[in-house]
Amino acid sequence: MDPVSLHDKAEERVGPGSHPAGHFRSSLVSRTFPGTLLQRALITLPVAGLLSEWLLPLQAVNGAGGDLILQALALLAAILLLQGLSTWREWVWLPLNALLVIWLCAQLFNYANPLEWLHEYASVILPGDAAGVINTRAFTGLSEESRTMVLLIGWGIMVSAIHMLSLYRLSVWLFGGSTLVYLAVLASVSERSLYSDMGLAMLYLLMAQGLMHIVRLGREASDDEANRRRAVHSDGDANQRRTVHSGTCTNLRPSGQYASLPMLRWSMAVIVTAVLAIGAARLGGSFNEPYEGAGLTLTDLAERISGIGEHVREAAEDALPAARMIGYSPVMGDLGGPLSMSDEVFFTAKSPIPTYWRGEAYSLYDGRKWDQDRAIRTTAKLRDNLRDKLPFWERSEGRTLVQTLQFEEPSQVKPLLAGGIISRVSDVQTAGGKREPGLSVERMSETVSMQGEAALSRYTVESLYIQPDMQGLRASAGKDPSYMKELYLQLPDSLPGRVRDLAKTVTSDASNRYEMVKAIESYLERNYTYTLQTAIPPEGSDFTDQFLFESREGYCAHFATAMTVMLRSEGIPARYVTGFAPGEPVEGKEHTYRVAEKNAHAWVEVFFPGTGWVMFDPTPGFGTEPSTPPATSDEITASHLPWSGLWDRMLDAAANVLMLISTLGPVSFGAGLLILVPTAAAAIYCIPSIRERLFFLMLSSRIAVSPREGLVSASAPVWEKIQRRFGAFERGQTVRQYISSLSVTDEAFRLELMQFAWRWERAAFQNEPWTRTEKVHFLRQCLRIVKKLA
């Protein structure tokens, strides 16, 4: 048997459409990959570079914990890419990848034994998350462990999908474009220059597409050669076969200059070309460097958009409800975003006296936001006496209040709100009657939270309420506890010196701690303006410094933060507290108060030796006007009331979206994209087939053999809608008679139908050409009628 016959029989065993580069028969375990291992490896390298551009830019804006997550994502991506180079199917690697994700989670949460972490997650954390999702139908309350798991799995799906697309479809344009958009938005949000990263991403994209094009050309050449060999063999020309055997027949070689592609040589040419192209672009950009102040941040843009509608809002002020806006700046994010407020009731409380509803206390300030120190956390059960745990700090004698809170809607509020330091929690009712949750006691901040994600409908607390004696505070003396400095005198090293100087000047005439506190409180109340229309400070600036010396206006988060920082700069322990104002008494019900979302607030607690923590509120007028709009913590959410005009709604939505992007932070934004991009990448597999099926379905049902018949065919859905709404044609009835008989009360729509009928008759029965404008008008009319009858 001659070599050609041997070659053809080998091709038959492989099957039609197979490529000589990889004769692996597809099976349950393995699949046929296009190209050789070298080709797949060369394509994988720039794809790995594109993936790295989703992680590397985030390093500069992360702390140590964020770096650990990025390292875990990078390790997972590297292992998945190595797996993708093999011919084994994904399900073969699934057990190994599941173990890998579990091991990474255990490492991230400081567990030496991954099985120990898995047992705790499956038995404690996951059931709580599942109950929270079922009760609230929202994923916002997921635990950090579950969010990390989702992030790792989403990232893994994205990496695998992108790798398979690049190897099978030989195209990475979609992912490359998404990477460039991601870097552009990330640069705008973080206000950092990412031009070098965008240049690298473009380089990786060009390299990947160039290498894929080489593989595609080589595949086409191989197909062409195989087809020619089969044609010659079927022709039965023995002389031609001998010529092939001797290697003298040149017409059997693949046509085109890419018939035999030296992969390495062409790959190097592609790489050099891509590098030269990006280098030339970078060199051209060096002649026109961006100058300072040339950019417009998302925050600035949001402010400008909000300012456009200022006259409209002022003119409609009297016509709109008193509380027509709500929107809280999360404490865990950068402070200072614009707020809005809502009159919606958050909870109704029964209390012997009106009190502020204390939620969370924050101790750590980094110049942009507040955070908590959870170093001393203990657990407890419902109805336990918490007096052996709280108060943690010394307290003077007070009275015990019994307060009951009934939420308007089941709430996942984490910190239990109370009028003082909680000593007992009882009568807890959760949505859906779930089992009783446990308690988490933060001893440093003296707060109590519910464990798990159960939504609360009602609970009762006993709390220690202290009304301090002002004369006793003036005479307060003694030293602060030695460990007080680390927590409640902490300030960032980057705090501008003029903040400390201002605090020193304001308190220069005070003779004791109480007078110093009142001096700062009075100074803020008298010299700064209350407003909700604020903006997050520019990147690199301090929130307190920006408020005290630049904007000089803000809401309770600004005033409480400024007072806390100024007190700490003078050596006075202070902490930032969030919660709710007392609310409004309910008419006809004794000792009952209605607390709305607009009553959320922030204030300051100051430590006095011998007395403990005492509350001060520097926000102007808040004590006399409890309905003044306040701020909140990230667990206290609120709803939006609709604006009365379309223009207002458009401006408000645009400004809020931009401010949301600017306050999310690059890590949160990147994590969100890591979840969304895999979905788009996976969907690309289905889109071509779906589009093709719809296309052929349309052709099979409405085949037009001329432009005029095409117009008649396009109008078929209109007639279907009309007859479905008004009934079918009667026997012998003309089109115009049918349209005239329809019971249409809208005269404009009746005229529209008559005009449609006239145009349809022209298309169906008059053999005359249509201009492009006439066709467009007719098709648009068809669309309008279908929408009208939908």
C-alpha cells in the first residue's frame, strides 16, 4: 500500500474535520485540542498576562489582607491555566480544584487544617448564610467566608472560560476589550495612573490575537492539504500517486504562503511587531504628557450633574415632601458622599424615656474612614446576664431600662440598638420563626450583635442607662487606663499638622477635660454649616482636614469625626458612634416612639476617669430638631422616595451611580467584575447558535423573494397583533374595510392603522419601487404598532 493510502486511512480513523496537529479522539475524559502543545502554550502566555492585569493594579490599593486574596487568586489562575494545557476535560480536574479552593479559604482565614475550616463552614457559617438569603432574598448579608468562596469560584470560572475561548475559538477580543474597560474605570475610580497597565494589556491582546491568527492559518493550510490528498486518492490516478510518493508533485502542496508555518519564527515576529506598536504609541504619548488638573474624577462629575438640577429642585422645594431623599455613606467606605433621607419608619420602640439608640462604636481612623477593633469578642446566649461582660470600661451607677423594638420590615441589622449598654437580650423574633440566634459581644466597643444572618422582627433588651452629672464631669480627675491609648487615641501618621494646631487653639482656654470637650463641640456647632450635598474628599487627602479647612460644611459624620479626631489630638480618648436619634412620640400610646430612617445619626463618646464614656453631639441643631437627616453604619440601610419629575430622577440617578462607583473602591469593583465577566464569557458559547437558530426560523417562516415581499413579510407580526386584539378578518372583507371596522377610541392610533393599511396595500399589490426613506418609515411604523398592541 502506498503512503497516500496509508495517510488517507489514518485520516479516516481520525474522522473528518480532525487536524493533524492533535489526533486525540474526543471522549469522556479527554478532548481534541486544536494545535500542538507548543501552540497552546504560546497562546496561554499572553492570556495569562491579560488575567494578571486584573490583579496587579489592585496591589497598590490593598492592605495585607487584600494582598493575600490577590495571591490566592493568582495561584488559582496559574493552576487552572496549566490544567487547560492538557487534554483532560474539566470534570476530571473538579475534585482537585474543589480541594484547592478549600485549602485557599483555610489559608486566608488562618486555619492550619483545611478540614477544620470546612467543617466549621459547613456546620455553622453556611446554614446561617442560607437562612439569611431565604429570609431576605438578598445576598448582601453573606458572611466574609461565603463571599470569599464566591469570589474564588467566580474567578476560577472566568479563568477557565477565557482560556477555553482562546484555545477553541482562537479569539480573545472580548476579554481584551473588557480588560481595557476595567483598567480605565479602575483608573478613574482610584484616581491612579494605569496607563502602563493599559499598554501592557494592549500588548498582551495583540500578541494573543497574532499567535491565534498564525494557528488559524496553519489549521486552514492543513485542511487544504488533507482535502487535496483525498481528491487525488479518489481520482485513482496511479501515476499521480507515484509522483506524490516520490515527492515531485508540487501541486499537492497547500496553496498560499502559510502552508507550512514555522511556529516559533512567526511567533517571534508577532511578539516583536506588538512590542514595536505599543512602544511607538508610548513614545508618541511622551510628547503630550497629561498635566495636573486635566482630568475629571467621577466625584467631580457627579457634583456637576447634581448642580445642573439645582434650580429645578429649589423651584419644586415646596411641592415635594419634606424628606424626599435618602442615601447613607457606609462607614466601612470612604466618608463624605452626598446623602438623602426618607420618612419611612424603620422601627417602633417602647421605652420608659426617650433615648438615643446606640448601635456601633468605632475606634480606628485611617484618614478616610472608620473601622472597629474586634480583638475582644465573646459569645453569649439569649437571656444570658451580660453584666459580667459589659460594661467593659468603668461606669458610674445608672438605671436599668427595658426597651422593646418592633421593626416595620424584618431587618438584618447587626448591632442591637439600645438606649445604653446592653445587659440582657430576650424576646427575639426572627422572620420565618427560625431558631434562636446566638449573641456576639464586642467588649471594647460595648456593643452586642446577632450571630448569623437571621432577619429580626422584634426583640427586647435590658440596658444600663447613665445620665452623667455635669458638675461631676468638670471635677473628673485621674489617669486613663494604660491600654486606652492604643485604641482611643489612635490617629494616622498622615494627619495634617494644622488639624492638631486648630484643636490646640480651640482648647487653649479650657482648664479641665470637660471644658476642652465642650469647647470643641461649641466651635464646630458655631463655625460650620450643615448640608447633605457633600463629596468624598480627593484621593490622598484627609477627611477631617478637608472638612475643617476646605469645604467647611457637612452632616453628622463630618462633625462627629472632626470632634473625635480633634479630641484625640489633645490626648482625650474619644470614639465615633452610630445609631439613631430618639424618634417621635406616637400619639395615643404612652412611652412609644416611632423611629424613621431619617433619624439615623452619628455622635461622639468621650471617656472620663471615674465616670466612663459620655455622649456628646457636635452636629448643629440636631438636639432640637431630631428629624434632621443623619448618617448611618453600613448595616443600617434605607430606601429611596421617588422624585416628582423625570428630569430630577435622571439627574439624581446619574449622580448617585457615579458616586456609588467612586465610593465602592477598586477592590470591591474588581470583585464585582470577576463575578459578571464569567457569565458573559460563558454566554458567548451560546449566542452564535441562538442567533443562527432565530435567523433560520425567520427565514423558514417568512421567505421574501423580492424587496417588496420583504416589506410584506416584515408586516406579518403587525397583522398577528391586530387580529389577536380585535379579531380575525371576515369572509370577503378588504383590508381597509377591516381597519375601518375596528373599535379604536384613540383617533391618532386609528389614523396610524389606516396609514399602515395603505402602505401595506402598496407593498402587496403595486409593483413600484420604494425609496430607502419609505422603507424605513414603514418598518418603524410596524414596530410602533406592535409595541402599542403589546
